[in-house]
Amino acid sequence: MDDSLPAGAQPGGDGGDSWTWTGSAPTPFAGTLAHQTAVAAGEHQHFFDNATATLSLDTGDVLYAYVFMDPMNPPSELMLQWNDGTWDHRA
């Protein structure tokens, strides 16, 4: 996902986080904008759901996520999760 959320997606966040887009600091890996998490203590997340433009995957497909972790504010943990009808998919 580069530059914007998929069509129809509703952004959300909790724990003091929200969707913030940046074109620098750091420079996006691809595209012109990347979404950036808040510097906040404790568990927090940003997410989206209800996208009408969805991603289709086949058995054997591989997903990549490029994540820049700020060396001045490193997280103690990073979790990615996705929804195929449930949120029970995490890495």
C-alpha cells in the first residue's frame, strides 16, 4: 500500500495513534507517501477495514512489509495483522 488507503477503507487507531502520512523523515520505500505511527508509550495501533479494493492471494504467495523503526524511539515489539473475515492473523 503506497500513498493512500485502498478504495473504501476506513482508517482507525487506538492507544493515541492515528493515520499520519509523510513523504520524508523517513523517505518512503516506494511511492511518495508512507503512513507513520505516533511516538506514544504503551500499546497503540493504526489500522483500516472495510476496503472495497481488496488484495487477492493464492497459496504460496508471499507478502512483504517494509517497516522503518526509528532508532531514537524503537518499539519493544512490532505486530502486523490482517483480516480475511477475522483478525486472527498476526505476525
